[in-house]
Amino acid sequence: MSRIELAGVRVAVPVDADSGPREKVVLEGIDAVLTERRVAVIGANGSGKSTLLRLLNGLVEPSSGAVRVDGLDASRETRAVRQRVGFVFTDPLSQLVMPTGREDVELSLRRRHRDRSERAAAAQEVLARFGLERLADQSVYELSGGERQLMALAAVLAVDPAVLVLDEPSTLLDLRNRELLRRTLATLPQQVILSTHDLELALDAERVLVVEAGRIAFDGEPTEAIGFYRNLCGAGSEAL
């Protein structure tokens, strides 16, 4: 498994206010070393969990502190980090940029296979691996939410990243497609790090981080982490 280190990470973004420009702190004091095969990140909307995930392949840069993937700095060696860390967004339509899934998979392979026929053959192998051949030439807008998510996953995995990061991958899926996603993730050899509101999906992890108000409020075994999060949500609702 890869070794992902977050050391003293802080993320702040500028905002405009009536009193003038200021900054909003999104993450603060993030320290963690992730080496487990399956890691889940849970927390309320706006807690900072999506920002935390985006740090892992340089989509977001820390305002201070450092993020390293197998010793590579995610801010300074972004290209090398992104070759190791694949990222799947919540909405696959934000990721599937070509008219068909086949074209998206081929697009992912364009640097690895310069020859068009080799690239087409490699794309076919990827599509077959995920059972997507019959859907490969349909418009991505004709696919179901689950089919789109699998197609986006296939496009990311086509280049064999060592780490797969998924931001809320089951949010737009019905029960059947959510279970299909769970089964697919369970078979992958990659280290998988995902954020989710789906606590059953979080239970599949070896380690769960609970993010609250921009900090890691709990870090540990899934059952204990989910219990902590449930208590946190209960305390929050009682305070309202």
C-alpha cells in the first residue's frame, strides 16, 4: 500500500465580507498517515472532508503544511502524484467529458498508448474488465447513474493508479447501483480512500476518519468511528 502523509495541513480560502476581504478556514491542524488498504472519511456537509480528499492528488493545495504520497509532495510534484492517485468525483458527468464511455477510457490512455490501435485495444480490455462493453458506445447521457459511475471509475482505473480516491461515490446512486459499487470497490487491488455519508459503505473500511468543523475529530476503527459520529450528530441536533 502507498503511504500518504498529511503534516500540519491548513487550508484557508479568501472570501469577501462587508468588512472587507478575509479568509475562511476550511481545514486546520490535519495530521495523519494513511497506509491502510481501505480508508473512509465521514462528516457533515461543509465539514471539510471533500477538501481533505482533494489534497491527496493536488486538486487543492494546503495553505500551510505538507501532503506527501510515497514521499512525493502533492503541491510541488503534482504530475507524479496524479499518476499514482486517481480521483473520482461525486457526479460522473463532471468527469466523463467525451460523448461515449469508450472515448473517455481512450482519452485516459492517450499518454500510455500513443498508437491509436494499441490505445483502442487497451480501452477494450478495461471496458471488458468492468463488464461495460455493451455500454461503451452509448452516449453517456443515456446511461443510468450507476452505469455512469462505473464508466468514470473505469476511465480513472485505466491507467492503474496505486491509490483511488472517491468523493461521495454513492450519493447519486439507487440501492442496486450502490451495492454494485460496493462489490466493485471490494475487488480492486488499489488502496481506496473515500468520503461518504453512507455509513454502511464506511463499515467496509479498515479505518475511518470523522471530520468536524475542519478538523479530524476521530480516527479509528469503523464501528467506533461511526458510533462517535452518530453521537456527534445527536449532540448537534439537541443543541438546535
